[in-house]
Amino acid sequence: EDLILNRSDTATERLTILAQKTKGKKKSNIVDDQWCKLQPAERISHALVHGITDHIVKDIEELRQAGSVPLELIEGPLMDGMKIVGNLFGAGKMFLPQVVRSARVMKIAVEHLEPYLEAEKGKQSSRGKILLATVKGDVHDIGKNIVGVVLGCNNFEIIDLGVMVSAETILQTAKDKDVDIIGLSGLITPSLEEMVHVAKEMERLNFKNPILIGGATTSRLHTAVKIEPQYSGNIIHVSDASRSVTVVNNLMQKDKKESYTAFVKEQYESLRSDYKEKSKNTNLLSHQEALKNRFKIDWTNYTPIKPNAFKRLIFRNYSISELREYIDWTPFFKAWELPGRYPNVLSSTHTKKEAIKLFDDANAMLDKIITESLLEARAVFQLFHAQSIDDDVVLYADDSYTTKIATLHFLRTQKEKTGRSNISLADFIAPQNSGVQDYIGLFTVTAGINTEQTICNRFEKHDEYGQIMLKLLADRLAEAFAERLHQLIRKKYWGYAQDEQLSNDELIKESYQGIRPAPGYPACPDHLEKKTIFEILDIVNQIGVSLTEKCAMIPTASVAGYYFANEEAKYFSVGKLTKDQIIDYAKRKEMSVKEIEKWLAPYLAYQ
């Protein structure tokens, strides 16, 4: 109906997806219940492999009442099923969502048996203890939680310390619990320095435990160059959950550990050597030279569009149903380690079956989020008069451009490349000495209000699948809100693209005028600049989003950034920065060079 009446930009896309999902549906609707006729132990293994919770307690209880010892049930049919899951996952024949659903079945079964285990003083054996923690100042835990589930499925005991965990707590717990391996996770760039700190502390205190490094902001190169040299023990970067089992198995098996760790150390030494060689060959201009080679815009022939309003606007209880139409699903499937872009992932021979189930589950949860108001979306933004001074952008109270509100500090690329400018975001705002009146916007959106309360109140503790799903959907909705609000800015509140007519696919491809870079990302990597946005817009009081000491946002499903309207504005990465720019940046921000170096450590072109 939407397609025929042309009521929705996404109607065609949704109809295509429906066709993909319903193709051959008659055949798949036939319930295969032959497994129900198997022996109880076989039914249990089948339920684990297929993530079926319906009869697991009944089947477990049937065996227990027939005389099976609870511990034998865990280490027999339950672990047999989980071994199959682990083998299939390791061979690439099973996907991450299936593993998480299998873990849910296992936990329901073990939870049922726990009272009987305690009565008989039984204790499930494990292949080793692994401590997991999101480091101090960081609140992102989805990836860590997924790794915990996958390793738990492989019979490792997981001690999960949660988020914002200090080095002291990590190391004391590791000592008290006598863990075998320590896993550190983080998403924001300041977490990289915290991981370095943990490694240094482990060396100082003579720890020997292997360290696993993971998280979106981490990399093999950074681990090799910055973290591994701080610790005489073994440090290994784990790129995703599917690799974690192989890595841990190699570390826990005595016959493999020595050769495996020697191989990793050799790889990391090679990475460090290559990095040093490339660093020598990288031509970087001085900061002053980069300034002279700035990105040039002909301001004499350009008149910025004046925003329709400069008043701060706040949105609360924004329609999740509306935001749903703006979701970019590709990162959602990527988070579940399903390869391919949306919607192709729903039709690919390799991923189709699991992708469609995952997509159905996600949409069922979205329906529930909407009908039961499980999450709330909020936003605040404001447009300002602005002019640039070299790498800074000054915000003014009105069109007299005399009353200063605040200064936004940006960085400039320094790599020398023939025919290329050295760009700063400040280049996209008219210089103060041009006499041109220009503008900029600040915003923060969240779709994560009530996430933790919903997890506590609506999900069983063993339902990691549902918990992870909710958090991932909150993240997607926050990004969708950022997309929708930016659209409203362009078409209505700023109004510099009032006639824009773009499909959701075109929005995802950023086929529009202007950009919305965010502090902490490559064009403006300093997370501290979020504080300026939060202070100017009164974010904490207006929409309830706050910052940790390392400037991670709570709720995690939040986005903060800037609006640039210039048609030549584009995204870029500042790349490596020389000390003279760091000194200049520290002076502009009235901070010590040492402190700035700590916050921008991954971007420094010097040791």
C-alpha cells in the first residue's frame, strides 16, 4: 500500500525484503519435530545446537529423575552439545547469533541443575578461568559480552567485571580468582592508553597472565607498537569473537602455547619494524607549513545560508517508529559477524537462513520497543554564528559577531602530498578576517534512555541474546536519529537544502550537502571536545546523557557532533601529528602538552 500510494521512501526496499523472506516460505513452515522422538540425551544436544529452549528443562529433569547425576548431565549431554556448537562455529558452519542462542539454552539448563549441584557438592569443571573487563573510563560492553558468551560455550569459566573497571580492580580480581587469562576491551581511543597502563602495572607487579586485547578502536598494529613492549608476558590482539576461541585454546594447551606465542611475538616484532620504517618515510609538514597549505574556499563568491532559527531545540520521546525507517542495517549484521551488506545479506546463499531469522528477531524486538516504550529517544541541537581563526572555530551569540560564546578546537592534517591540501574542519567555516558571516551546529542524540532498566526488568539473566539485541538496536536507533535530525537540519531548521529528496539508501551513502563529524573520530579525534558540546547545550540536564572521565557517553547509544553546511565540507582523517602541532593545540586549549599527548596518543608521529 505504501509503495502504491508513494507514502514512504523505503516502501520499495521493504517490499523487496518481504519477497526475499517469503520466497519458499511454505516449505520452511513445516515443523521438523522428528528430533522430539530422540532419546533425552540426544534431544538435549539437539536443543543446544539449534538454540531451542522449549523443552530443555523437561528433558534435563527427565534424565535427572531417571538417576543421572547433575554434574554428569552438565559434563555429558550438555557439554557434548556445546562441543558441537564450538566445532561448527570454528569451522564457519554456524554464525554468532546461533552460538548466543545456544548459550541461552545451556544457561537455562545449568541454572535448573544448580540447586541439585549444591546439594551434592558438585562443581562443574572448566577448561580455565578468563577475566574480562571494559577498561576504566569506557562503558561499551557489547563486544566483550559476545566474547564471554562464545568462550563460555567452549567450557571456559568467565569472570566478567563489567565496564569502567580500574587497573587495580582488574589485577586484584585476577589474583584473588587465580585466573588464567585477562581480556581487556574498549571502544574509545582513550581506552588504548588505559590498556597500556594495565600492561605496565602487570609488568610492575610481576604478573605472567596472557592479555587479550579487543574492541573496535584496537588493532594488531597498536597492540604490537604500543602495548606489547610494556609487558614481558604474552599480549594478543583478538579481532572478533570467532577468533577468541582459537586464541584461548592455543594459550591454554601446553603443547601449543610456546610455539603459538613465539609466532605471535615474531609477528608483532615484524609489525613494529615495518611501522618504524614507514614512519621514517612519511613526509610530514610542520604545523605552520600545513596551515599555509590549508584547504582553500573562495569566500568572496560564497554566501552561507543563514539558519531559520538559532534557538536551542530539545526533543524528548521522539518517535522510535519514525526512526526505524532510517536504520542502517549493515553495521547491525556486522556486529553479529554476519558478512555482507544489507539487504544482500538476506539473500546470500551462505548467510540467508540465519540473516533472515536475525532480521525477524530484530524487527520483533523493535515492535516490542515501540509498543511497550522500552527505550526513549532524545536529542538537543543548536545552530550558532561562527567564524574560524586558523584551526579554531569561534561561536558567537548573534550576528554582530562580537559576543563570544565558546571556541571549538580542531586539528590539521600534516602529511605532505603533491597537489593535496592539509585540511582542518575549521577550513569549512569562513575565516574571521574574510568578513563573511558563517554558521555551525552542535548536537547530541540518544536512543539509549532506559536501556539498562529494560535489561534488568525485562530479560532473564541468561538471555544474552535478547540483551545484546536490545543494545545493538539502541545503537542503530541512535545512529538513525542522528541521520534523521541531520535531515531536518538541512531541510527545515537551517534550511540550506529545503528541496532535498533522498531515499534512505542515499542518506546512508551521505549523498547530501554538509557533514556531521563527531569528536573522537578521525577528522576531530579529541574526545575532550565533547565537553564543550555538553556544556554549551547543557546536555546532562536537557536529555540525561553524561560523560565518563574518559569522555565515553552514557547511555552508550548516543551520538554527539557538529553540523557543517558548506558544500565543500568532507570527511577525512587527520593522520599523524607532529609535536609542534601538539604544542600549539595544547596552548589553544590551555592544557599541558603531556595531557594532550595522552588523549591523542594514537595520532602522535613521535614517541
